[in-house]
Amino acid sequence: MDGGNKTSVTKFLLVGFQHLKNFRIFVFIILLVIYIMIIAGNILIITLVSINKKLFSPMYFMLKHLSISDILLATNIIPNSLYAIMANESFMGTGNCISQLYIFGASSITECCLLTVMSYDRYIAICKPLHYINIMDSNVCLHLVLWSWILGFVLSIPLGLLVSQMQFCGSNVIDHFFCDLVPILELSCSDTFILEIITSLVALHIGVFQIAFIIVTYIYITIAILNISSITGRNKAFSTCSAHLTVVCTYYGTLITTYIVPSQGQSRNVRKIISLLYTVWTPLFNPIIYSFRSQEIREFFKKFVYMNTSSKTNIKCL
């Protein structure tokens, strides 16, 4: 392009879901309710794990940080999406857009890393139960979680820096409900080769190596469970990792569908819906799955509700 025909872009127009028309208020209410449920459900998980001594274990410590990551992911995207639905569009400065992209990448990578270390925790618990306490001590658990957060925010830095140095010319319309990488690159008139290489390397680390690690750990877990003689023992062993396995399948399923499966033949609205599942459904799904699958959380939640109900009844009697 000729430099004289370039127009510097200082803000982007997120069109979101422009074709909602009469369904706009309905979709807004549904998404708002989902966001409230995401915040409430994940805060509940964080609270229960923090105050219940029976939940002071590596698995639940990692689960607490997974809930923090879910809150960060949802809060980074949903509030602005709600505004875009009601206003039918949303303007966002380039700096804010890049910040949203960076936080989105950081929270997504952190969640992938947390799911990976949780699979390692389940592998040690099932395959090496006698050594579990010594291997997964508090220091090891803390370092695994800490490195998950560090990798998430560090690996996203080159992405944020390279996007911030890109030039945007011509159209400033992003046909999406948040600042995702692909629609931003479509608006750039800069050379994106280095950015695409770095993104591919990060995706290779997150999308291939970590998925492969999880698959291998669950192969060993499955073999160990099948070697248990009693059916009761098998069911108990499987129940300890069923919640994590369900969350992994849901999270990586939507992630692969969104960013790895070729987009040819898919309309933009279909891609938006898939991205909506990834950014909204997963943070909502995680606390629900762990609440239903974890017997310790179910029992403590029942006691917590019963204690609050009893205290209110006693206050009324007084």
C-alpha cells in the first residue's frame, strides 16, 4: 500500500452481534446472568477451598487458582461485550484493545498450565499414592502454580509488544465481540511474519506439548485404575480425576475448535459463537463440574448452607 493512502487507526469498532435486533435485551440478560453465575460460582469455590481444612490439598489449591483464572478471563471480556450488545457496537482504543488481548492470552495460557499441573497431581495420586505426600508437598505445589501464572503472563508479552508496534490502516472495524488476535491481524498493514511465528511457537507449547503430557498422564492413570482389583476401588480412583478430565475435555475441545480447526467454510457468526463458548461457557462450567463431581465440596457446601440457615432461624427465634 502507498504510504499516502494510509490512515492511522487510534481506536477499533467492535461490532459484536449486530444482527440481534429484537433479541438484544434477551441476550443481554442471559449473558449478564451467566456472568453473575461465573463470578459467584468461582468465588464460592475459592471461599470453600480457603476456609475448609479438609480441602487443604494440592488439587484444591490448584482448583482455587483455576477459578481465579476463570474470573480474570470472563471479566476481561464479558462486561465490554454486554455494553456492545446494548449499544449495538463498542469503540475501544488501540491501547485498551491490546491490553484486552494480552490479558486474554495470559489467562488462557495460565489456565492451560494449571490444567496440566493438575493432571500431574492426579497422576501422582493414582499411580504413586504412597509417595504422594512427599512428591506433592506444599513447596512443589506452590511452585507449580506460581510458574503457571508466570508462564501465562510472560509468554503473552511478545504478543502484546509486537501487536502494539503494528500499524493499522484503512478499516478499524473488528467483526468480533472482543479483541482477538486473528481479527486484529486482518486489519494490520504491517508485516506479521514474526508475530505469526511467535504465536505458532506458543501455540505449539500450549496446544501440543501440554495436551500430549495430559494424554500420557491419563494413559498411565487408566492403566493404574484397571489394575485395581476391586470395583469399588476403581470407581473411587476414577472419581478423584473425573472432574478434571471433564474440564480438560471441555476446555481443550472449545480451544481446538476455535483456534486450530480451519475456519474456511465457517461464517463469522459461527466463529463468534464458538469463541463465546470458549470465553463464557468454560468459566461457568468449571465450578459446576467440580461442585457436582467433588464429594468433599458437596458435603462442605451442604454443611455451609445448613449452618447459615440454622443461624438465621435462631436469630428469628430470639
